[in-house]
Amino acid sequence: MKKVTCKLKIVSPLYLGGADPKTTVSTPNGQAIKSMMRFWFRAMLGGIIPDITIAELNSLEGGVFGDTSNSPLRITFSVKKQPEQVTFLGKGNPAERLYGIEYIGYPLKNRRAFMPGNHSEADAELSLTFCQSYKWLYEMVLSSLWMALHLGGFGARSRRGFGRMRCHAIENMPSLDGLPDFSLPPQFDGLNKFYEDNFKKIEKIFKEYAEKNQIEPGKKIQSNRIKTIFDKPSSLNLPPYSCLRAGCWQIAIISKDDWTTLSKTMDDMGKTYRHFRTLGGIEGDDEYARTKDYNDYVKYFLPSPEGEADGKWRHHLLRTAVGTGRWNPRNDVLGLPYRIQSKSRAEEISPGKWVDLSVQIGWIDNDYRNNKKKYFHRASPLLFGPLQLHNKYAVIALGLKSKFFPEDLGKEILIHSGRRWNRLQDHNLFDNNYEWRRFQNIEPVDDKDVSSVLDEFMKFLKLEEKTMLP
């Protein structure tokens, strides 16, 4: 058995969940790392074989990562230091608060994380134990690890910049030609070539693996099915899941002159992302930014107090909103569910008191009334996070275009659920139950929406330095 040890530096706060994530963090193990390596394995394989079936994908994935009964690879992961409270989430004076980080890390408040340590020392150690000595196994595992480290992150909110790590050193690396380079270039100017060269190396490795290994006894992937991820197809045909299919992925690598600290880099990126999602909102409202659809949500889900106060109170809240006159799918495309919260002083009801409105937007199968089966989660097709260079930081943003709804669930519709409550001690106006209903006049998000929103975000990144792939 051969053991390869990767010394890792934590770049951004790493959240690994425990039984009570608000107070404790579980002992780190290799499962979180292996899960992300599997994700990127599927992303690349689904890119070079556009028509691959789930059975074929599972067969080729099992050859590298094994299954519940047998695995040619064992992974262990450990962190040197104990988790600690993250100070830049909701702390400090209002003038010093980092609202961009709070926005992208909102669910992480009051949770502890493994934090970046000394720049000259490794923070964590990842051990890969190979139970079989095959050249292709080394290549596939290390290529999957490269993508996990250089394209994404690990743990909670990894798609929004948390849980990013980089390779500090590798011990006992196999002496094989064509392996990806794990060391980031020291300067921003070298990032484009670094990513392009390593993508080509990894694509070549995956193509060779797909051609040589059987998907079932006596059957291999035919060579004419294997494509390149750098093609530019004439028409849009989104895959059923996130992958690096030609024409369906795009990378932007960006930087600014003053990105010399992690907090500044993540805060700027958080503000950029929030600005993109809240275009049309109220300027200067740092803590409670409105979305383009805010006015429609208020109209539809606004709690109705009894009596004559209804019209007055409704008018009071509506005049704080900004209407657009059209439905915009931007926020739905970027991940479901999500929640919109509103605070308004309902002077007509109770002077000086706060009344809260919360709307949760999710999705379900259109037959939910019969089978009562609800589906909430749709992972965001947009990933971004910091890259630590020699004397500054950069941000890599990756868009993975795929069909918005899983194909095996039939025709789905977007639904909106309103949870309405108030904090008034002298008024019992609303209950705390969720109300499920279909939003009026809403059209389901389609493939064109997914593509246009991600393209729009990449164009929106108007920072000082930017390079694009492919």
C-alpha cells in the first residue's frame, strides 16, 4: 500500500458540522474530503462523456472510490488546532462590521470554525492510502483532489467561499508524468495559465480512464462518445446535473489591488454577490437588502390585520418597496430555498413596534397535494471563494449550468411559503404556521434562465483584474 500525505493550509473558515453545530464541531474525518472528490469526479466525467448514464457513471466512480463493501482508497483528515468563534460574523461596531461576509455567511453565525493559521505552517493533514498500485488510480484520485482544492471548498457554505484550503506540501507523491500541479503560482498573472494547463492534464487523465476501464463485464465506453470540455457547442443543451460539459461551465478569476487580507477579500465578494441579487433594491440598506421581487412578495404574503387597519398597514409597507413590473428568476436560480425578511414600523397598528414578515421560497413536485412529498433544496450552480497567493488574494467564481429541476420528478413548480409572525406583546395578529401556496402568475424557471443568470453574474464582476475560462 502506498500512502500520499497532503499538508493543507486553511484559507477561509472551515465549518464541519457536529451534533449541535452552534456549540460544537465534530472531529474532522476524511468523509467530507472524499465526498467533494466524488463530486468533482462526476463533474469532469459528465463533461467528457455528455451522454453518460447514471449506471455508467456509478460504475466508473466505484472503480476509483469503491462502495460500501470495498474501496481501493482510504482517506483520513485531521486539523491541528481546535475550532474557534469567527469574529467577523455579526460582531463589532456597526461602522466596522463586514456586511458582505455576514451576507454570504448568515447561517454560520454563532458557530465555531477551524480558522486559518500561521502562513508558514500547515493547518491540516490529508492522508491518501492506496490499497492498489495502479497508475490510473493514482492519477484519478489526485486529479479529483486537485479539483476539490482548486475549484471548491469543504463543509458548510463552501459554495460561498467558506471551507477553502490549499496544498502546502505533498509527501510521497507518485513519480508519474502528467499529474496536475498542486502549487498555485505566486502572482495573479499566472493563474489563467495554471488553471488552463491543469484542466487539460486532468481531462486527458479522465479520457484515458474512461476508454480503458469497463463499465460492465466486456463493455467499455466507445471512443466516439468521449468529448472535450473546451468545445463551443452551437446550441444549449444543459446536463441533468452540475458538470463540466462543454459550453455549460465558465470560470472567472478576479482580484483587486487592496485584497491583501482574507476579510477584505471575502467582504468585497459578499457585497458584490449581494448587489447582484438585490439590483433594484433600496440603496444604502446594508443589513436588510431587498430583492427585485420584494414588492410582489409583500403584496402576496402580507399579513392582513383585522378591520380598517388592513388597507392602511398594507399601504405603509408597500411604499417602502421597489417594484419592477416583471418576474425575475435570478434569486431562484442561485439556490433554493431562500428567505426574504422585511421589517416595518406598523404605526397604524402599534406605534413604535416591529412587525416582521418572512417569506420562504422553495420548490415541490406538482403532485404534492396528493402524496404530500415536499422538496426544498436546489444547490446553487454558482460557486466562488478565495485563492491565497503570495502577497494578496484572488477569487475564483465558477458557474455550472444544469437543468433546474431533476428530470425524474416530472413537472415541478416553484412555490412560495410565507411564515408570518409579530413581536407585539399586545396583539395576536398572526400564527406561526407555514402556508403553502403557488405564487400568482409565476412561470417555472427554465434552462434559459439558468444560463442567462450565470452569464449575467460573470459579466457583473467588473473588478480591477479578471481572467475568464474557457
